[in-house]
Amino acid sequence: MRLTALEVDGCYTYDSEGPARVVVCSTGPSRTLLTDPTLVGPAYIDLVAQAAAESVSKAAEVDRRLETALAGDGHDVLVILRGGLTFALDRALARRGATPTVSFIGTDRGPEGETGLCYLRPEALGGLMAFGDIVATGKTVSLALRTIREWGRPRHLLIVTMAAASGVAAIQRALAESHPETAATIVVLEAVFQLPGTGLPGLPQHHFDFLRTGYAPTLEFERARLSKLDSLFEKCAIYDGGMRAFSPSAHLALRRTWWAGLAEDKLVTLEQLAAHVGGLGDYLLPYEEWRVRAPVEADEGGLREMHRLGRAAAEFARETSLDQYVTGLEPS
């Protein structure tokens, strides 16, 4: 499914069944976040905050209900402890002159994989409620929305996310179940990703990895990622955001180990990575055949430039061995 461009530059709508409006926003900070997997620690946290603030401002220009809620009195933020996007919303609202109350929840996994609360500190006053999360399957965000409902009815719900299609659908279901009468806006950074389906033999993956194959990107993000050969073939567009923020050494070690393992096992080629995780397979098609399958809407000049970039990246993957590519990666 393609995004539909809105009247504000870098803003798109994503059709998703449910009560919330879904706005996908492209900003410089979020494009950098999703094309530089070596960004960690304070640099990652600062960039997430910038991306959230700019994206919320863009979304408010196209969603009048959100604009009205942001301009009103009373702003609440929910922080999901150690989440990879959660800490951005108090900063985003502060940049708009608000001083929000901040509530906290902590979550953990039970023996059967269920998500439960392990910490709770509510402070919400019933104003606009904002929180952020990286959403693959939606278990944590669904728990957060149920918890917020127990505190009362917010004036407006604002959820800022990096998300897979299944995650957006899960948010919509949770809103319909827990907050059917509350206006809500889902702000997605850059793209609606896909999760792995049929695995590629020899490729270690998690079921929650965000892939760029068959996904719905903004025009700006698709251009940006195609020009970044040093991140185009990563196993996941974002990795574990909480680990990148709070355990940077662990994230960098995990990434190094993954690439080193691929190079050592020699079971996967760079060309296979390009098709399976990078979404480059279609770019090898002739332009006229590719343009009807292009992942974004653009004018003729924009489409031709995108096809040129994608084809060049796909041909690079075809002509470069995995050993050569791994050797050329910047140390992290």
C-alpha cells in the first residue's frame, strides 16, 4: 500500500481501519535515525527527540483536532521505561511551550510471552495524552492504552511511533477497544515497515525486525535510504531502540556480531540481502515495468531518479561479495 501525499511537505496519510488518523511524517532527524545504525546513546536520544518534535508539528498542520488539543490546557506524557522512542514526547511538547505531567509504566514479559506491568506511577490529569513506542506487534502499546483508560478519559491521544503495518493495525484495534470515544492521532516516522515472513535460509532474523521489502515509505525516506549503501542491507531499519539509547555498547556489539556471522557462514549473498531485507529486487526491472510497482507516488522526474538510485544499489549488491562489503563497513 502506498502513502498519499498531503498538502504539507513531508506529510502523508496511511489508510488504516480504526478510529485514529494516521499521519506519516518525514524529517531530517528521522531519516538520519533510520539510515545510520551506528547512532547510539545521547546522540540517538537527541535525534529521536528532534524527530518527534518536528513530526508532531507537521502532523498538527494537517490534523486540526490534534492542533486544537496541542493548543489547549493540560498535557500529559506517558513514559514506557527503557523504550526506544518513549522519552521523546515530553521534549516534543516542551518545544511547543507545554509543561506536561509525566507518568511512568514499566513492562516485562511473562513465562508465556505475555506483556505485563512491573512498574506504575500515574500522574495524568486528563488532558492531551502523548506517548511514543516502536511498534512491531503492538503488545506493549495495547497494554499502555488499557492502563491509560484506567486513569480516565484523555482529551486527545497522540501516539508517535516507528511501526510495522501489523503494529499500526494493533494500535488501531487497541484504541477501538479501550478509547472508542477519544479522538486520536498516530504519527509514524518515515515509513510503515513490514515484518519478516518467509525466512531466508542462513539469515538470522527476529520476528520483529523492520524490513524495507513491500513497505510503505515516504518519498523523502526512500530517496535517502537508497543513497546510503553503508546501511541499505541492515537486518532491521531501527534495531532495538531501547538498546541503542541505553545500552549502546550492546547494540554495537550485536550489529558487529551479526555481520561477522554472515561473513563467516557464507550462506547468504549481498544480493540476497538486497532483495530480502532491503527491498531492492524490483529496482532491477526496466523503468516502465518498475514505475507501476514503485513504492511511492512522485512526478516523472522523481520516479526516474529513484529508479536510477535503486538500480545502482541493486547492481552494487549483485557485483559485491559479502566479504567485500563487511570489510568496507565503518568500524563501530
